[in-house]
Amino acid sequence: MNPVTGEKEVTMGGQRYVLRFTWRALAEIEKKHGEHPDMFDPETVASVAAAGMRERHPDMTSERIMDLSPPLVPFARAVQEALAWAYFGGEAVPEDAAAKGKKKDPREAGPWRLFGWPFRRASAPPSSGA
């Protein structure tokens, strides 16, 4: 992660690409995915990543990212790291409501809803036993 520019390198298909979220990209993500993008959904992750790559790699569409299929969790974390920089720069991501002594559902915590909470799920649902 480049702490000055907010550029995050990712590797897909043996090639390096740069993620950087402009305000236009952030607005596009908000408009397309709403307040709570599902960063466990591969199509959503690909769409968000494509918005962040558009400036440097206009050929990297969400369809192309889906075709390359990088490992989902590490790729989604890289996307979230670049998103965090776009919102907060070099500052630490604020502790959501804990700093105010209140507990809130992190999915309702404004822009930081994109950073990390999906990876804190306890586990996958139990199988049906079939």
C-alpha cells in the first residue's frame, strides 16, 4: 500500500494491477451497491475492484476480474485496504461506536461498513447433513 497515493497493488493471473479509489469510484460503488456492499459476494467484490482499477486499468472490468478469479478473501481484503485509504488517508480507521461507549451494528456504521466486518463472521452456516 502506498501511504502517500493510496495505491494498492494486487496480482491476478500473474500480472500486477493497481487499485486506487477516486471520489467518482466511491460514488459509483455507493450508487450501485448501496450502504452495505456484500464483500463476500464475488460479483460485488469484482464490481468494487473494477471501479478502483478503472483509472489505471480501464480494461479490467468486473467480468474480466471474475474470469481471472483471484483468491476471494485476500483479494477482498486488498480492495478494502484501498477503500479505507480513500476514506481516511493515512489515518487509522476509527473505532466505530466503541469510542463513544455505545455498541452498534458495524453494518450500520456509515462508510466504515466496508472495512473488515464481513471477515468477522463466526463461521459458515452448518451443512444440512445430506
